[in-house]
Amino acid sequence: MNRPLPSDDALRSLHAQSLQSLSPATLMRLRQARHGAQAAHADRWRWWLASACSLVMALGIGVQFTGLGTHSGPAPAPTVAALEDNSALYDENPDMYLWLGDTDLAME
């Protein structure tokens, strides 16, 4: 099952023999395909540049909308009225306790 791999020289001679057996039309098509692939690869950097510029612009706009660059100091302290007006936090709903008693969520 494990056959030894052919050497480089054997592969090169096999390649040269196969090139001699190809028709000139096939060789021309292969050259054109190789040239087209190289041209497409050379133009690929333009897409990367356009993508990178778009990313930088999107990040800049996102930072402006979130306001990350506008904070210059610590946040202001809340006023006394805002601290005393949290009575909604302590409202109790008896239905919530009934629901917790019926489920296993209260034990977790």
C-alpha cells in the first residue's frame, strides 16, 4: 500500500513528456488561463484597500454616534431627587411570587 513517492527528477521528466503530447491549441488556452489568473490576483489588492477604507469610515461614524470621543471627564453625580424617586424598585407583585413558587427557578 505504501508506495514510495517519485523523485523530483522523475516528476519533471513526466511533466516535460506530457507537455510535448499536448496540442498547441491546448497549450495556448492554458497560457491564457494562467495569465488571466495572475491578472485577477494582481487586482485583488484594490478590493482589500476598498474594504479597509470602508471599515475605517464605518468605525469613525460609529464612534461619533456613540459619543465615545466626547467624554472629557467623569459622569456627573445624580441629584437628590433622582435618588429618592426609586419607589418603583420596591413595588411587589404577588403574582410573581406565585409564579416563582410553581416553577423550579426559585431553587436555582
